[in-house]
Amino acid sequence: MLNFMKNIRTVIFDLDGTIWNWNELLPQAKYTVEKLKEDGKDVYFITNNTVLSREGLARKLAKMGIKTSPDRIISSGYSAARYFRKKGVNSVYVIGEQGLVKELSIQDIKVNENAKHVLISVDRNFNIWKLKRAFELVEREASVYATGSYPYWQIGSNGTKIPAELPIIRALQAMKHVPVMNLGKPSEAMREAVLKTIKSFPEDTVIVGDDIYTDMVLANRCGFRSVLVLTGVTSEEEARKAKGEYKPSEIIRRLDELVSVF
Ligand SMILES: [Mg+2]
């Protein structure tokens, strides 16, 4: 077991590349989560995935044998919805899927074709008409947000990649160069959502994830410990070279290194 884990009260796991590759549970994920819960740790999950709502994500985890409740999942859809509600924004034009729309509706934010705010996310039905509408709104001074800025997300272990937020952001910026504010990991909106959700002090909290640019940055900005697991996007070489806010406190090869005694 990693030495500092003894004193940790809260463990926050990233999902894609850490717990699962969307349709496939990663080895040791279920065991590690169960063992941590047995040891009395508070377990949460964090993701920039908006295809499902928090409720949908909890159901998907349960199907894979990991029981959790929606309020233990901090998604970028949730963080975006919180952000808009706090700002008093009650309608948004969305390029995204049902999970995101649901998360917005829980916070009383409606989807509207004439909104002053455009929110970009993963959308497997993205098309030129959605882009046209977003562009027209930007021409009318709408501000643009995104739930992340990944080029793609990986489905399963055969390497299938689905375009994520960045290709859609770039498509809009190709028409007009607008700034886009990220509301997913590692943004300030996500930091606030995390700190509001967990119940421990920062020094008793760890984020475990596979990406130095999102998970490790967010952990470091929250003042948490950070553990990089080499089952996802960041290579060992990149992780060892990482500096400043990208640098993980620890690097592990397998998730069960969090709980095993070697
Ligand atoms: Mg990940």
C-alpha cells in the first residue's frame, strides 16, 4: 500500500482509463473500490463524461459491480449545471447528449435555441446544423463553454476512439475565433463542485486518475494528493517528466497498488 493511503479519508476516482474503458471494467477496479470502502474510505467518482447523467453513470457502475449513488459522482455536466445556476443563467444552447440535458434540467436550466450561452460537449449526433446554430448565437455575442477539451475518448480496449469536445470546439472556432471556457476537469467550476461534495480536508483526500493534464492538475489545484495510474492516456515517461501542477504525488501501474501490501 502507498504509505500516505493510511491517513486518507476520501478517494476520488476518475472513470475513463482508470475504472473503465467505457464498456469494459479495468482489472482490479472493483476489488480496489470494495477494499477501500471496507477500510472505511469515502469513495467518489469524477468524470468529464456527459453522455450519461450522474444517475446513468451510477447505474452503469452498478451493472459492472461497483455500487455507488449519483451524489457520489461529480461529472462535468453537473459542474456546468451548477455553474450556470450560480450565475443565474436559466437557458443554454447545448451541443451534447441526453445525459447533459438531464443534468441541466435538474438545476432548472432549459435548452433553448436562442440562448445567450452555448455549451459544447460530446455529441454523437453532432451535425452542420447544430454548428450553424452555435455560430449564429456567437454572432449575437453568446458566450461559449465546454464540459472538457479532450480530442477523443476511448471505448473498450480495441482502440476505438470517438471525437470528444475539442473537434467540435475547433469547428466553431474555424468559423469565428471565440474564447471557450472549460467547466470540466481541471477548471475552477469543477474544483468548486468537488470541494462542495466531499467531506474531508484537502490533505486527507486523493484523486486517482490516468491523465496528468486533467486529473493531476485538478488534484494539485485542490491541494489533494494525486495518484497517476498508467492504465490510460498518460505514459510512464510523460508522468515522470511532469512538473508543477501536472506532477503526480505517486505513479502506480495497477489500481490495486492503492490497497495491496507488496
Ligand atoms: Mg481518464
